[in-house]
Amino acid sequence: MIICFFIIRINMNAIDYFKTPNIIAQKQYEALRMYFVENMIIGLRKSYYSVENIKVALDSKGISVAEKTIYNVIKAHGFARLPRRQKLVKKSLEPTNIRANKLRLA
């Protein structure tokens, strides 16, 4: 197994670095990340999750994606909007397990 480490010297603002990737490896990483995130979004939508439910599920896994992005992915893959659901139907979805550390206030 070969492990490569690249040290990249950034001569630009950090925000610009991530908004406009110039390095090929960074572009490939972002493309792969979005590919896997899109697959997760599509899988959750096929399980009848709403945009809000998908956002909560992804957030619980440490994946930060805007609701607008989720909506755009769903729309691009041809999914229609979900009809209004009753509370019982919403509660029947698989619950998302969120692990969080408890804070102790002194």
C-alpha cells in the first residue's frame, strides 16, 4: 500500500481556494464527494424522505449539504415533489440516529 502526502502551499485566500479549485486532485475529490452524496440523496428519496428529512439524515452523518442543493439533485434526477403527508406517515420513516456528546456546563 502506497500512501502519498502532498503539501500544498496556498498563496490565496482560503475561501477562494475552496470556491474555485485549481488543483486537479482537489477537483477530483470534490467530484467524488458529490457523486457519493448524490447517491445518498437519491437513496433516501427512494425511501420516501422529504428534502428536510434528507438534510437531517445527512447532517447526522456529518455531511453538510444545503437544502437547495438537495432539492436541485432530486429535481435533476426527475423526482417530483412529495404530496403532503400526515404526521403518522412521517413518523413511520426510519428514525435517524444522532450521536452527540453531552456538554457539561460548569
